[in-house]
Amino acid sequence: MTDTTPQRRALAERLTRLGVLVSPRWRAAVEAVPRELFLRPGVFLPVEGGRWRPVTAVGTDPEEWVRIAYRDESLTTQLDGHLTADQVSGPVEGSPTSSSTTPVTVVDMIEKSELEDGHQVLEIGTGTGYSSALMCSRLGEDNVTTIEVDPAVSARADAALETAGFSTWTVTGDGLLGHPRRAPYDRVIATCAVRRIPYTWIRQTQPGGIVLATVGGAWHYGTGLAKVTVTGDGTAEGGIIGRSSFMQARSQAEVPIAGDLSARTAYADSERQVELSPLLLEDWMPAFLAQLAAPGAHFTRATSLEGDRLFYLFDPDRESFAAFTENKGAWTVRQGGPLPLWDTIEQALIDWQEAGSPDITQVRLRITRNAHTYWIEGHPALRWQHRLL
């Protein structure tokens, strides 16, 4: 087996220069854990036409495999919930359902969790097991519990962890339900995106403990890393500490809007010129705000037969839509259903701009058993409460 010590040290050095890797103990973990062990049996690399080229650990030149393993990027390890790179011989189509997240994101999240010696940590989403191994290296394997909903993914992660010399508490099940057997935990860290943080995670974290999770997720961007501290009364408070991007938790994954979009938007209740361009929704912070203002909304892009850009917002639960068309740089919106989607989102964006366009890190968050409340201090219009059913 190729010795990847130089590559691990180089990775640690890059992360240190970026300001992501700060602690000497975490640097030692990055230098100790071989990322390539957690990519077996292989990965899918994107190629033209939206397809994926399989690259397997066995059968690939060892030096090439190592170069791939230590790329500064996320590497897809599963498509469509079942397909791995060793099962195909050429480029395929599919949607990524498991990956090894880019090390800069993994390490940044772990550093921000403020883990200390003796802490018990619950990881939601084992994935390849690489982040689990980093935490085992730093905390000791007896202090790490990791949950993975996919039995096949969990089995591969277990094998990789064992090869790397770790035997942690690996559980197969729905991570959104948490894992009370070893609760309360000092830290709960989710390596998947959720529309909202399940109250179960708050309940299984001891007072003073931290829950760290990416919230948003339905749009695959415009998501934020939430860091909240649990209090003695069973609530949690904190805020969004930066941008973050993870795959959605399987049980919260949204089904893409498909079919005849023109038919779905045929009957509108209103039509008007927009005050703000829907192109704003392609930017990270406006997309995040849109999900706060209309948490059930899906943003969909399409192209007309004439080649014109078309944008849509759909809220399937509220049976509402907003359809945008462009004419010489001017946008018109048609809206239908009980919730005026674009009116709601556009007003949030106007309020945000009038407040000086504060960064995502200015968003505060409080979680109770019954609701998630987001706000930006000093701006009463920038406040949203998401009631839990």
C-alpha cells in the first residue's frame, strides 16, 4: 500500500494556511488518518454531459489514486442510493447520494465544534467514515458514536474505520431521531443538511453542549452552518456561523420538481412586474433568506423552446407557485395558490437590502420544542418563526 504520509502532511499544511486547521491535536489527526481508505471501493468523477466516470481503488495506478484522494474537493462515492464505482465500467448518469466531503469543510466544522478531551460526541451521517476517524483519532474511539441511515454505506465505513485501526459506536438507523443510548452528548455534529434541526438532537445534548448542523438544504445551496448551545430549560440558542454545504439527510431529501412546468403554472391568480430580479436567488444569502421567508419553497430553473430563461418557485404543500419570464431584461411574475410566494420572498429581500444586506453570520437562531425562530438583531422585519407540527 502506498505510504501517503507526505500527502497527509501537505493536506494539513494547506488547511493550516487557510486558517481552518488551528489546533495541534486536530492537525495530528489530519496527518494520521489516511483519507484514501475511506474512498473504497472507488469514486465517481464528473465528466461532460452531466455524467459520472467511475474510478476504483483497485485497478487505478496507485499514484493517480492518491492524487484523487487528496484533492481539495468533495468526492462522490455513491449514486442513486445504491450504485458504487466498482459496479460499472464506464460513465453513467445519476444523482449523488453519498460522498466524502471536501476536507476543508470537514475540518472547519470539527474545529468549530469546540471538542475537548473527554467529550462524548454524536455524529449524524457517517458517510465514508473519514470525519468519524478524525474524531476517533482526536478523542478516542470510545467517545464517538456515529449514525448512518444507509446500511451499505455504514458497512463500508465500518470496514474503513477498522482498517484505519478504529472501532467506534456505529449505528445504522435514522439519524434525525438521534441515538439516546449514550445520551446526553456534549456535542451533536451533523454531516448532512436538514431543513430544521430536530428537537431530538437538542433533547439528547446536555446543558452547555453544542449542536452543529447545516440548515436549509432544499435548494442544495443557500445553506448555513448553525451552531447552537443547549440550555438547562431544554431550548437552544446561537446563530449561523457561516456558509456550509452538505447533502440533504435522506429522510428530509426533497423530490425534484419535474413534469410539465407550464401546466403546473397554467392558472395564475395575479401577474405583475417584479421589484427585484429573481436572479438574486442564485446568490447564497438571498437564497438562504428565501428559505427563511418561505421554508416550503423550491427554486427551479428551466429553458423555453425559444431558449429563454425561465425561473419557478413551487411550494407543493401549499399548492402555490410563482413563474418568472424575462423580456428584454425586465421580469414578470405570475403567482397562484394561497401563498403569494414571490411577494413573501421579495419583501424579505427588500427588508434585507434596506437593513444594509447583512451577512449570513448575522442571523441568530433559537430552538424550542415547538418552533425555530430566526432573526437579525436590530431589524424587526427580519424575523421568521417556523412552527413545528
